[in-house]
Amino acid sequence: MKRLLIVFLLGWLAFPAAAQIAVHADTIYTMAGPPIVDGLILIHNGKIDHVGPVGSVRIPEGYRTLETSVVTPGFVDGRSTVGLSGLLNQDQDRDALDLGNVLQPSLRAMDAYNARDELVEWLLSFGVTTVHTGHAPGALAAGQTTIVKTAYGTVDEALVDSTTMLAMTLGSSIRSNFESIGTRARAVSELRSALYGALEYENGEKKERDLDKEILAVIVTGRMPALLEVHRANDILSALRLAREFPQLDLILSGASESYLVLDEIRDAGIPVVLHPTMMRAGGERENATMETAKLLHDAGIPFTLQSGYEGYVPKTRVVLFEAAIASAYGLPREAALSAITIGAARILGISDRVGSIEVGKDADLALFDGDPLEYTSHVCAVIVDGVVVREGCR
């Protein structure tokens, strides 16, 4: 079987068709039950065909066998801008936030995503095989997000879901980008007005097609989730009031630096959280962020995942594996930390039928380690995506 050809200078990837692979590991974190000690995974035609203890099944003839210490599902980044914000941080790869209008929900991340940006391959090298990416925070409605796999050279090949959520923002960051939005009250008022306008558009005669209103109508009727970036506790409470005012709105909080101050309200509302990176720089409306928030959300029984988020500086992305490791160091149980970037993320994103755990029938996306995945001395030694070994060599 040929190895993945990684062309760093040109930034494109090519690899052969899926083959038959057996992975033998000291420990398999399936994220669908207890870890399997001395386990075996069989991969056939890009899917998980078997997972269990060694001896539970015979390795068929012609399978390539990989030996490793630890196997996890490929990691899932719950919120990123990678592919829209690029490695070079120059005009040609700054597509994360369009400043044309404070409300532009019809913009689609898939139309700007660059699968060949080197940051995409960089995340792949750390076992991040699936990314929920799209427009950066900073506009009331910035555009529709998308979910991609990181091992492909074009957006069409990479797509898992083309239009996943609508990236939205409440808080003081909007006013730094748009003069038309001043106070928090003005921002919420503008958003409420837009949502009511979308309902009228949905229920009335559409004489002329309005793409922005169409998408807002999809959001306000719950056919697509709203991913709302909020950090301050008072902004989180404003978001929860919107959810009560528009009961069909499928709301997901993003960032949520001060969510630990309103845990009961978030839990009672039944709203999941795509939490900020554990090591996010604390400043501005994020000044009260704490590295213990993941633990506190877990203890409160609130579904959450971790994100790489948006960075305004090079290299423009974080690695959720590292963020999960630090969250674990600050009290989040170790398997809960792994869950947050595997099956927990997949459930919130609505793709748990394909990725996030090592189960028969799911996509064969795996990260192979030479030690504990949450220890900085461990390395990713191989990555498998859709049944293809796309990276080899411990990093």
C-alpha cells in the first residue's frame, strides 16, 4: 500500500484507495464503552469492520497490520476557522470574516474553504481528522459553517456536511467591526428584528428571492442550528432569552468564557456548549475565562465540546488535542477530555453516525499514538482517514 504523498510546498494531498488494515494496540479508546486492552481493529473498504480484544477474530489474509501503543478515534474540532484563515496570514488567506454587512447569513464557508492550506495538513498530523470550520466571530450573522475531513485536497472531497450551522455573535466584539452596532441592547434588537423578519418572509409570499432571509428562516424554524458566540454571563443570558422567545431556535453556545457563572441556566435550557480553547488568551470580554470551565460544565451535566477557535495571529489555529490535555490537567476526567474531542463533539455537530467513536460501520478515522494521548511526551505515529493510512512517522 502506498503512503500518503504530502506535498508541503504546493499544499495539496493525494492518497490511494482504501485498503484492508488491521490495527493491533495495547489500548483502544473506542469512546463507545470501556477501553479495550490488547485490542484489534479491522478496517475494510474505509469502514470499521471489527473492534474487540485480540483473539476475538482472526486477521484475514492480505490485511496490512499496524502495531501501536494507543488508538483513539480521529479527533473532531468543534469550532474552527481553518481553511478560511490560513498559515500565511496575508490577504489571500484572510477569509474568516467578511466586513461587508453585520448580517450576512447567506455566506457559505464551503465557498471559501481552502483544503490545501498548510494549516489543514498540520492539524491532520496531530490526529485531527474532522473539523467544523467557518466564519469567525464578530458579526451578528457571519455565515454558514461546514464540516470537512482534513485529509483531502479539495472541498468537494473533504465535505462531511456542507451547511452545518449559522455562525453568529453577541457581545462587544461586534462594535469593533461594524459602526452600525453600538450597545449590546442594539445588537440584540437588530437580531430579534431580523429573526421576526425571516418568519414573515417564511410565511408570506416570496415575490423576490432573498438568500439572507431564507437562511434566517431556516435558523428561526430550527432546521439548522444557530452557533452563537457569547462570552460574558449577561450575553449568555441574552442568548437564552432569545431561545425562549423563538422556541424553535436550535441554539448552541460558542466560546462561553463565563458560562461557569450561569451553569444552572444553561443546563435548564438544555443548550450545549462549544467551549473556548482551554488555553485561550484571557482579555477583553474573555478576561474572566478559566481553565477549569470544561470540568465545571462536565460536573454540571452540560453537553460540551472543545474548539480550536479563531486566532488573530499566526499560526491562526490551535490543536484541540492540546486543549483537551490541559482541561484534563485542570480537573476534567481523562476519558471525558477525550470524549469532548471525539464522540462528544460528533454528537453536538450531528455527525456521530459517522465519526467520533470506534464502532463497526463507522468511518475508519483513527489516531495511533506511542503513549498516552494526553501526555505531551507522546506522539501521533500514524493517522488513518476513511480507511487510508494518510500519515506515518511519529510526530
